[in-house]
Amino acid sequence: MRTIKWVSLSALSSNPSFAFSAEARQMCTRDAFKFCSAEIPNIPAVTSCMIKHRSELSAGCRAVMDRDLSAKGKRVAEND
């Protein structure tokens, strides 16, 4: 039987260089578990994984991640 770790993505705000808004944490938690659960709780690895899976993310998650990363001056490669 597989054990599921219930880790809040609020940890994304614990490291300033990888801080995302509360809205991003809310919109992206499901996607993070779906695509990047093996990386949790390594915040840089989760962030990298989410960017790698950008084209597969829910529209809401993709929109807030793009907005948050743009606000920090980081570019997200288009995977669409």
C-alpha cells in the first residue's frame, strides 16, 4: 500500500527565491502532487518540475505560476 505524504505547498513561500503567492499554492497543489510528488519537499526541485510540466498543468496553475515568475523577472519557456 502506498503512503501519500500530505505536504502543503506553503513551503514554497519559505525560500524567497522560490516564493509563490498564496493563490499559486492554492491553484497548483493538485498539479504539484500529480506531476512532482517525488520532489516534495525539495522546493527548487518542485519548481523545476512544475516548469518542466508546464504544458500539462491546469490552466489556473499555469496562469498564476507565469504571473508570479514574471513578477520576479524569470522567464518560463513555452512548452505548448
